[in-house]
Amino acid sequence: METYTDACNGVNTWLNNRFGLIYSDGVERMCERLECFWLIDQIITSYVPSLQKLWQEHGLLLVCLTKTEGTAEAVFTVTVDIDTPPLIIQVIPYTDIPMNVKLYWEIDRLFLPDEY
């Protein structure tokens, strides 16, 4: 299976969704390939104010959706780095997303690690 970062070469375009979230064209391709636009909606409806505040305190944030092996469940986390405890954690009881997802949040933008 190809990954959601295939052919990613940095940010070419910043996009706005209907609620004003700014995200990269790589995030758009990822959502198309993995059929997970719901993840952007989840971030907007639940986390944008928290992400903005945490970014002011910590800088660049790692936003992850990690599948729970053997189930349809996943865990949404926000951390400062891969080896630090989560600042935000939420269990997603059901998702059909086929793989784990990692994104970065900086200032007010969401983008792929390969676009950093």
C-alpha cells in the first residue's frame, strides 16, 4: 500500500476549509487517499483553541492518530515530541482509516511531517 506521504515535496499550497482551518495540500491529499476528512473536522470542532494555546506554550506540536491493533479503535494524541507524554488524548471508538497518521501543528496550520 502506498503511504499518504507519497510524492510529498513540501507545501505547495495552503488551503482553508469551510470552518477556517488552514492546512497544506499534502493534508488534502492524505484525506483524499485515506478518506479521512472527518479527522480535519474533528480537529476543528474539538481542538483548535487548545492547539493554539499549546503551540504558544510549546511550539511545534505533533498530532497523531494511532490505530489500536486488532480493533476499529484509534487514539488521537497531541504531543510536543514523539517521546513525550500526550498533552491531549482522545479515544476514537471507530475508524476505518487504514494506517496511523502523523501531522504537525504550527501557529494556526496543519501539515505533514514531510512538508516541514
